Amino acid sequence: MTRLAVPDRTRALARREHRVARVLGLLALVVAWEAVTRTGWVPALFLPSPLGVLAAGAEMLGTGELAVHLATSLRRIVLGFGLGALGGVSVGVAVGVFSLAEAIGNPLIAATFPIPKIALLPLLILWLGIGEASKVAVIMLGVFFPMAINTYTGVRQADPLLIRAAVSFGAGRWSVIRKVMLPSALPMIFAGLKLGAGTSLLLLVAAEMIAANSGIGFLILNAQNLMETTKLMVGIVLLSLLGLASHWLLVRLERVALPWRAQA
Amino acid sequence: MRVLVDDVSKVYADRGGHPVEALAGVTFTVEAEELVAVVGPSGCGKSTLLNMVAGLLPPSAGSIAFEGALPPGRPPTAMVFQEFALFPWRTVQANVELGLEETGGPAGERHAVARRFIDLTGLGGFERKYPHQLSGGMRQRVGIARALAVDPAVLLMDEPFSALDAQTRQLMQEELLAIWERTRKTILYVTHNIHEAVWMADRVVVLSRRPGRVLDIVPIELKRPRMEAMAAEPAFLQAVERIWALIKSQAREALQEGAA
């Protein structure tokens, strides 16, 4: 009798973690970048070295230049993002819950959502002036739409069985919204927040490049005008860090707000 | 409290807008502290009937009423759902407190009441778990604790154990009977399982296939507390046989209709 051992047929499909590769890829990019700039093939005016960018960043931190731009940008983004998210969630819940609001709101959102929000900046500047209000407003609009649409979708996805259960235990309309619809929509709301964070960064930079005398977008455009490529790169790295930080923050917040998903 | 179901019919529109008659002239009563089971082939409107008693669905004709004194703060009914219907974002404790929140007692009292029913249903130690961390049997215990916690005059159970495996179902039936012996709730229990209906109920209402009509109301002459050994007694077997004879042809027709 021959014995035939059963092979593990799923082995080819296994996905491993490759922890070292994660770090190595990033590190290789930076090393290659540094190497290229050191050989002198590419002039530093076009591609400053990573170490040079780091040094410039440290210097700008020392003079306080970085802090000014960062603080200005942060204020705009936090304000715009916060107001947009608040408005989007409120409108999304209203449209999701009340049929009248849905009848009025859905076509309105469908008609205005496809407009690239940056196209509205000239109009917003005309209305609100060239100061902070127009920049906050354009970010607000950019965050509002994904938030409203995601919240609406989340509310509509609430399990009818849970709504029936809540009603059977005496819940009224507000109780159903608070206890069933909002918690059901939370995962979608967080997806909207992550989407909105990216959008708001994009709109921030665009608005600051069009009409501003401070902020990271201004820093980048101004550095380009002065041919200070190293400073320009500092701005880009800063944006990348800002994007990473906001995503990390939202992921942490999501874990706190959705504890039933965190515990497996 | 008694439940009076009087000549109740239900017609609803299907997706194409055609009227579908789910129940036709259903009449029966559930006496105070009685456990009445409703059985019938699938699609006989059992769940529709229960939803109407819960006030989640209005009858098209006829009336459903409760008779007897209802102390203030106590809801007439509370429902145990086949699919559990637990809130995934609430812990066991918070799920059991759901109904209590609507009656508006102080938080401390709510916690205490919930704890009592968590212990009664054998959920002690699981208060902080979320539903997805529990087995099916444990989840339905939460569903039962949640319903019992509001101290309803009538407990409505919609195939509460049909989503559970056979062994768990048997154990849960025994536990439910033990709880019922202690609390003496009026229970209206919907199931498609004839053995379950006979083993648990005082009387079994047998419904026909759609539109559901009462074919017969079968009294179960078994002593309480019910023991596992009673499943071999002639009274048990005769009741099962009598109900199965009523349902058999109906179920077969439903099966063939479903195949066509």
C-alpha cells in the first residue's frame, strides 16, 4: 500500500506580512534619492537632497517660519473640516430620516456634488473676501458633500430589523435615530471623514496657492517663485506628514467610537 | 392579561402591487399566564400575526385587544426575535437595558433590573461582551433577558430558537420553561416545529397555509413542569400526530407550490 500525504493546497495563496520589506522599500527610496543628489547628476536646484530638506526644515522650525505657516493652515483646515463634517452629518441624517428632506435634498446634492469645489473659490472670494472666510468655506464645501452622502447612505443602511426591535420596545422617532440610525451610520461616517480629510488637504493647498500670504500652499508656491527648491520640498513633506497624521488620528478616533468593531 | 385575537385578517401588497392575503379570519385567545404556541407551514402568516399583536403591523380587518389590568410603566408586550435583533454596538448589559430606557427609570435602577435578568438567563459574566462575541444560544439569551426586563404583560416569541443548532435549541427550550415556571408570563410562541410547540405549550393553535386560518386549537394534556421523558408519553405523541395530520397536506402543497 502506498501512502499519500495530504498536501496543503492553500499554501500558494497564503499572504505573509513581510515586515522588513515594508521598512526597506521606504528606506531604499530615501537612500537612492540621497545618492542621486550626491553624485551631482541632478542639480540641487531641481532636486535637493533629503538631508538638505531635513536641515532646511530644522532651520525653518528654529526661525519660527514653519510654525506660522503650519498654524495658519491648521486653523483653516480644522475650521473648514469641522464645519463641513458637522453640516454634512446633520444634512445626511435629515435626508436619510425624513422623506420630505430626502425629496428636497437628494436632487440638490446630486446637482451640486459634481462641481469641483475649487472652481467655486473665485465666487467665494467675491462673496466672502480674500481673507480666511473664503478658504474655510471652500474646505467646508469639499468636506460637506462626502460627509452628507456617506451619512445618508449609512442611515439608509440601518437594519430594518433593529428599527423594528427598537420600536417594539417603545422607541419613538428620535430614539430610533439616536439608538439605531446614527450608530449604524458610524462606519460610513468615519469613511466619509477619511475621504474628507484628503479632500480638505487638497483644497487647502489649492486655495492657499491662489490667494494667500501664509500657509503651507503659499510656502510651496512662494519657494518656487524664489527658486528655493529645498523650502518647497519642506512644504511637500509637511503636507505628507499632515495627511498621515490626520489619517492616524481618524483611525484612533474610529477605534474609540466603534469599540464593538475593535474587539474581535 | 389575556390576548384577544378576533377575526383578524391581513392583506398586503406584494412587490408587483398585487394584494396577498396573509391571514384570514383568525380568532383565538391567550389566557393569563398561559403559554400558547402557534404552528403552521412556512408562509402561513405566523410572524405577521405576532407582529400585529406587538403593534408593529396593523390588521386589515378584525381586532386585537388585551384584557385585564396593566400596571403603569409596564408595556403590554415585548418581543423575542428569531434573528435575535441585538444591537451590535451595545454590550450585553446595554442591550438588556434597551427597553428599560424607554420606560424612563433612573439609571441605577435600570442597571440593577438588567443585572437581575442577565443572571436569570445565565448571562452572568458576559455583561461587557458584544453580541458578535457570543454564540447563537447566548445571543438569544440576551434577546430573552431584554424582553423579560421590561416586565411585559405578554411575552411574544417569534421562532426564538429556530436559528440555533438542535442541541442548543433543546437546552434553551428547557431553560425557557424553567424561567416561565418562575415568572408565569403570558406567552404567545410562534414556531414551525411541532414537537417544540407540543412540549412547551398549554394549547397549540394550528394555522393553515396562506391565507392562514385556524385549523384547530389543540390542548396539550401534559403535566407541568414538563420533563424530557414526557416526549414518550401517549398524550405527547397523540398531540404531535394530530397536529402533523393537520399540517402535512398543507405543507406538501406549499412545497409543491414553491417548486413550481
